[in-house]
Amino acid sequence: MGTLTCELRAVNHRYLDLQFRLPDELRPKETELRQQLGTTLSRGKVDCSLHLKRRDGSGKEIRLNEPLVQRLCDSAAQISLVLRNSAAPVSPLDLLRWPGVIEEQEVDTDPLFEAATALLAETVASLNEMRRSEGDRIAVLLESRCSEVLSIAKTVKARLPEVLEAAHRKQRERIEKLDIEADPARLETELALIAQKLDVDEELDRLESHVSEIRQTLASDQPVGRRLDFLMQELNREANTLGSKSADAETTRAAVELKVLIEQMREQIQNIE
């Protein structure tokens, strides 16, 4: 019949969105082809194009409906008599335009569908191989950024005593400027409340836990894109909380750096199935 080619194009998408371009002979089989792709792909906007380049003379066989042509000629002759213009010729092209004069023989599409199925499976395998290669590269980038997140968290945690001491010192200086005698018990209570408000140990622990979960997820052989999306949301929540509890410029800067890293990771994760 001819040469069948298959082209797959995949871009980022939260879910699986399949679009098909098929020759007329394969349009009735779109549902089966869609199911075939759905079993091997789970994420991405995928455009599937199947092109059929026919060999010369390999198109549908055209047959002439001779009985209908003869009836049309007889009718034309009768009309000519009525119009008293019996010499008026009947154009063959006009006859060919009449519905039903040309009959196209139906083509057996089963062999074509079998070839399309095999070719699509081969093309999807090549696409998945490319995606695996890209996934390995992205995993290296994500691992690097995970290490940076842990490094920032470690630095913030190491500075916590210094940050709390600075907050306490600032509170005592404010009281001294007021030139009043503070109740020691009340002062201790206030300082304890400040320490509780500025304490980000829990957020830092959750950051480390999420990073550990990301690493475990990246080691999985299953599609992990959606789970990584969720973990990015959790990381971002902890970074926001860290920024809101910040009591000094260094902690604020650390929270901003975390958000930048998380956004970079989120963009990369959009390429992961």
C-alpha cells in the first residue's frame, strides 16, 4: 500500500493528554491506538502523527457505475428532445460529477492497523528511552539541589542559638530604655514566648524529611512526577514558614534561597513522568 511513518512529540503536562493525526483509513481505530499509548505513557501532552505515503497506483480502486451512467445518458437524451436540442452533447465530466457514478472499492484496513500498532509500539519505546535518559540527567540536577537545601537547613539550624540570643538581648535592651523595673518572672515568660515564636527546628526537620523522601522517590522505577510535585509543595510550605518566623536578615536570605532552589526543582520535575 505504501510507507507508514509515526511521529511522537511530548511536552510537559500535569496529566496525560493525547492528540492524534491519522490517515482516513486509521481514523476508526483511534480508540485502540489511544488505549495502546495510555498503557505505556502516564503523563505529558503527546501529539501522535501517523502518515501513510502511498505507492504510485496503490490508492483505492475506482470503479465506474456503468448502469447509472447509461441511465443518465438516456435521461439527457430525453431532455434534449424536450428542449428540441438533440444535438447538445453530454459532457463526460458532468457525468463523473454525479453522485454514485464513481465507486471506490473499500480497502482492507486490518493489515494497515497491525502495521500501525507495531510501529507505534516501536516509536513509544524509543520515546521512553529518551525520557529515561533525560530523567537520569534531571535526577542528578535534583540531587544537587537537594544537597543545597540540606546545606542551607544545616546552616540555619546551627545559627538558631545565636538568633535566639540576639532576640533576647534586643528585648532586654528595649526594657532598659524604658527605665522601668521588669518583673523577672514576667520577663522570663516573654523571652520564652519569643523563643517559641522564632523556633524553626520543626520546620528544618521537616525539610530534611522531605529531602529524604525525594531521594527515595527518585530511586523508584515507577512514574514519580506527581509525587515529586506534591513534595515540592511541602518543601515550599516549610520555606514560607521559615521566612515568616525569621528574626534576622541571614535567616530571611536563607528562606529566599530555599524558595529559589525549590522553584528550580519544580520546573525540572515538570519534565518527569
